[in-house]
Amino acid sequence: MKFLLISTLLPLATTAYAQVDTLSYPAERQQIRAILHQPGGYRPTPACRDMVAVGPKGDISFSEAEWRAAQAKEKAVFKSIRVVPGSEIIRVYNGTSAVANWLADVRLSVAGQDVALKVRRLEVYIKQGSTWCRVAGQGTQVDEQLFPVKP
């Protein structure tokens, strides 16, 4: 009976730990946090131009150049993207890949109209040598009527 109880609870406990592990790899976690908070936003190096991004209308871009072209086509000009302090959840796997979830305070202009909104971002990073590269990203506008956001 004791064996059955332990063999049932141990996988559940380790699974729960893995789902909430936001402490492992502190140096790598800090590197990702620095990328999120850098002035002017993420700027990929030439080695990091390969990515998949999903735009606000569900459009998919398979490179940074495609993503920028999609923004120009929609007449979207980002004025600022600010990380809401304390909203970052960063998980690092094996020291070479990371998933970052964070809340962005976004200011942009769409076809000449100023827009301010909150966006929940999910980004995937891989480490190429000593450089972290964002290889995937998607944002979802937060409906502040349903889910009020406190800065």
C-alpha cells in the first residue's frame, strides 16, 4: 500500500515542480530578462534572423523581414513596448532554450491613429553560442474589461 501511494504521488509532485520552476538557471534567466527590458526592444543579431511570429490578425511571418513587412502593410508603427514590471515568467530548459511570458504596455499608431493596449506576450528563445535568439513570438491583446491589469 505504501509503495502504491509513493509511486502515485512522486510523479505528481515532480510534475507540479516542473510546472512552477522559475528558479533554475538564474544567470540565463537574468540574460532573458535583460533582453526583455533593453531600451528600444529586442534587436536580433545577424545570426538570429530566423523566427516565426504570429501577428495580431493571425498572420504568420517566417522571418524578421517578413514580420516587418507585415507591420508596414498594416500601417502599424510601434512607438513603445514596455514590460509591465513583475509580469515576467521565464523558464529556462537545459540552459539553452527559454520560454518567456510577460505583459506588455504597447503604444502604437495604426493608419495614423494612436492606440494604447496591453498585450500578453509569449516568446521562445534558443541560445546560439553565447547569444540568445528569439525564434518564436505571439501576442494576445488583453481585454481589460474582463481582466483588469494593474501596473
